Amino acid sequence: VLDSAVAAFTLEIIARHGEPAYRLCNKDPFSLRSSVYLHSLFPNAKFVLMLRDGRAVVHSIISRKVWYQFTDIHRLYMKFCNKRTK
């Protein structure tokens, strides 16, 4: 019951995030942590992992003023991105 509620909620969030579309997309990079669980909720879904240049990620974070736990965000986040993409 809980899984079906989580699936319905997740689908609702993704579907209402943009214009109605045949294919739905979630570009939240933190969803990758839950990819196995998401696959169990949506067994017929196709998952595509897109890797983005770490410099573009850092630029986006800085320009959007997104806060992360890092203090020296420029240097530390670049290290974080490099480590995650290896």
C-alpha cells in the first residue's frame, strides 16, 4: 500500500512539473540514490542517466544560489562532481 502511494505521489509531482507530455522526465540528480526503489515502483519505466560537465553544474548552483553543506563551494563541489562521475 505504501509503495503504491509513493508511486502515485511521485508520478503526480513529475506530471505536474511541466506541460502535459507523453513522456515524463525527472531531472533531479538526487533521484539516482533511489533508482532501485524507483525501478520497483515503475518497472516498465526507462531510466536514462545524463552526465553533466561539473563546471556547468557549479555555475548553475552559484547563479541559482542553491545552498549545499559545503563551505568552499567552488573547490569542494568540483571535487564532489569529479568523484561522482568516475
